[in-house]
Amino acid sequence: MDPRTARDELFAAPFDQFVETRARLAAELARAGQKDEGRALQKLRRPTLSAWATNQVVRRERAVVDAFCEASDRLRRSQGAMAAGASGRAEYQAAAEIYRHATAALADATRQVVGSSDGRGPDPHLVERVLSNFRTAATSDSRQAVLGGQLDRDVDPGEMSLAGLLGVTAVAVGDASAPPSSAPARAEKAEDPESMTRAAAEKAAEREREENARRLRAAKQEEAAAREAAERAAKAVTRARAARDEARDHLREAEAAVATAKEELNEAEKTLRDSERDEARAAKLVETALERRLALEPR
């Protein structure tokens, strides 16, 4: 097995099967003579739920992800050109509109991937964390890492993304479900450099608070999942010990039965030997009696 193929298969595995898939693939690599690669694979951390979901969106909805990144690039170029006086508001508004539609499509794709099986719909906080990973990747050097589909933790947004510095934060992180007609009003506000700087700073602070809150929720979820896994493991250990004790009892009973059978066999063999000896003696006595009788008979 190729180590890269094994790694790709591992990060494509279902969230609740990551650990057992990792162990299986590491064992296969070791059996194939690639023990170092197997040990390296075994050391890979299990992704957080939001990082896992981001990987699955990349793998299953790549066209939507690429369209979002292209729309982000176009929006940044448009704002840069507008700030330099090389283009007007109309081009920026068109780019902002495309970006909003791309964001909405990415949000829908994310909901489809992380949708729950109980019919209640996906966790909105989880969807937002996934979108945050893509927004950050689209405006930073972490894009290739995200598009590789092998994240184990959420992308660190840093102090401020390039989009925030250009003043498009309101469009970039706004509600994707809002009507597209709100984009021109945001574009007009972005033309004032002082308003851009203040809005970007406020939005950056808000994003930091939201990110900290998301991380706290994620940590609590992971803690709860770990506690649940520990409880399941403890129950499994208890069941295994009970089965082991029961097996030991059966073994002792079987050993006792074997010992009893051996004793009975020895006794039967002794009885048989005694019977054979008595039979031989009886035969000898009969033979002796016949000889005496023959000797006494007149000739």
C-alpha cells in the first residue's frame, strides 16, 4: 500500500471510524514492510469535527469550493482596483454579488455534507466553523492545506485576513442567506477609507470573539465525546473481564471433568487387570482339577 493512498483513505473515513481506520491502515503498511510509514500514520491526530467536515466538503463538493475561492479572488482584485482608482463601483458590486452567491452555494453544500441523520438538520455552529475555514483559506496562505482535504484542526484566521484589510469583511462574512440587493449598500460604505478601517477592526474583533466561542464549544464537544468513548471503553473492558472469568470457570470445570475421567479410566483399567488375573487363576484351577481327575480314573 502506498503511504499517500493510506493517508488519503484515512482522512476520507467517517468521523466515528477514524481511529479504527487509522489502526487498520497502519497495520497494513507494517505488513507490507513499511513499518516507519505505519508508525507515522498511527501518530496522525484525529480531526476535530469541524476540520473533518471541512475535509469532506473539499472531497465531495470540490467544484463548489473552487468556485468560492475564485469568487473570493475576484472580489479582492476588484477592491484593490477600486482602491487604486483603476475600476469603479459597478465592477466591485458585480464581484460582491458573485461572491455572495458562491458563499451561499458553499453554505448549502456544507449543510448537505454535515446534515444530521435524525432529520433535525445540521448544527449551525458546525456549519459556520466550516465556512470560517474556507473564508480564511481563501484569503491566506492556508488555501492549499485546506484544499488538500487533510486538516486535523480548524484553520487559524490570524489577526486579520487580506479581505478584512481591504474592507470587504462585511460581504465576506455576512449572512449568506441575506438578499443580494444588500451588496451595493455595503460596497458604498467600503469606499470611505476611514469607515473601512474602523469596520474592519470591529469585524476582526467580532470574528475573534466568535472564533473563541466556537473553539470553546468545539472543546466541550470533544470533551463530551471523549468522556462518552471512555465510558464505552470501560463497559467493554467490564464485559471482556466478565467473559474472561466465565471462560476460566468453564476451563476449570473442564479440567476437573478430565481429571475425574482419568481417575475412572485408571480404576476401570485396574478392574480389568484384576479380572484378567482372576480369570487366569480360575482357568489354572480348572486345568489342575482336570488333571487330577484324569489321574484318579482307572485305566
